[in-house]
Amino acid sequence: MKTTVEIPDALLDQARKYARKTGRPVRALVEEGLRLALQTETHRAPYKLPDRSTGKPGGKNPLELLSWQDLRSEIYGGR
């Protein structure tokens, strides 16, 4: 399949030099790059948001007892 891809001139120049050096066409480098990018993406573990909850599940929220100043201090860690 043919497609058009916009590549910055400097990057394309580097790719052409590398292709000549390795004896491969630029097309092969693009294919290899796409395969590597897709392979890396599928093996990357999804980000898991750390649990920063307070108190016990189903229990009273301990932050409700704090004043605004104390709550702000708790959030910013005294900064």
C-alpha cells in the first residue's frame, strides 16, 4: 500500500544516510520503525493511579474534621 507521510527534512536526510550505510531502502527503515513502535506500545504496562484515599472504606471521612487551614496544610504538606 502506498501512503504519504510528512517527515522533517533533517530526519529524512539522516534516514537516507543510514539507509545507504546499511544497504537498505528508506522504506525498510520506516517499516522497521513502525513495527518497533507498535511492539513497544503493546508491551507497555498501563499506568495505575496510586491509591491516596484516607480513612477506612465505608467509614467516616477523617478530613471532614479538619479546619480549612489544617486541610490546606494536609494537602500541601506544610509547603
